Amino acid sequence: MDMAEQIAQRLKAERKQRGWSLDELAERSRVSRAMISKIERQVSTPTAVLLARLANAMGISLSALMFEAGPTQQTVSRLAEQREWTDPATGYTRRLVSPALRQGDAEIVAVNLPPGARISFPASGALCIDGQLLLQQGQLQLSAGGEQLPLKPGDCARLALHLAHEIYNPGAEVARYLVVIRVNSA
């Protein structure tokens, strides 16, 4: 199954599990009913920001929306088996590194952000998401809470990812970084 199909199925399953109509999810996420329907039918490819809004509305992490939880006994996540998704708007790629997601686990996500790319994530009212970002290559400019945090390789920043924030690559090369995320209900 390709990522577009997996995201479409996960979105629909999560929505139905809550007993929500398209209209209810649209109201909670501030994403139009038509767009949610297009994503579920694989007519439209969602951006990272759009998926974050949908995940926030459902009280789950972006990874939980994109990737179905696997068997809880899995302790190793092999590189060849790790699924990667690319944001059609920015070229941002996101790969879930962690073994199967379980409730309360920390997630490790590997990200590549192309030169000049900028992603602005909305605030989440349903989740409390703490994260640490470790820049491995390139450079990043983080904006959160009115603070500008320039990062160089080896720098690690702690962020309240449930607050509105922006990640920008001002450099001429791909920025490669790891994000360790802990999700709690708000």
C-alpha cells in the first residue's frame, strides 16, 4: 500500500472510530469537508500542515494519523521497513524511525527539509506535545513563541510542539534532523 492510500485509510478509520461525520471533523479541524473527502478518496494529496490540523483535531500525533500502530512486541525498526512520506507543498520528508507506536511511547522521526523550505505548524488544543530536535546536517531557523532559534549541526532544541511553530531551512543544502516526540492528552 502506498502512503497516499495508507493516509486516506487511516484518516477515515480514525474519523469513523470516533463516530464523526465529515462535517464534524471539518468543524473541529478547520479543514473543509470537501478537502477531507478528497483526502479520504485519494483525489487530493494533503500537506504536512493540513495533516497536522486533522491529527490535532482527533487528539493524535501526526505519526499516529499516518502510520497504523503495529504489534506491541516489535522492538526493532529496520531501515528498509520504515515508511517515508513527502509533503507535496514543500518537499519535506518525514520517516517514522521508532518501532511500532504504542500509547504513551516517545516517537523518533527523521526529517529532511529542502533548502528554502518553510513549514508553519498550527497550535494544537487537543494535545500536549513535547519535542526535542537534533540537527544532523545543514541549518535551521526555528520560530516558536516569538523566539528565533538558529541551529547548526549538533545543536539540540527543546520545543513545545503543541504551540504554533515554524521550521525554516535558510541554507543551501538539505537540513537533516531527528525529532523525539512525546504526546500527552491536553
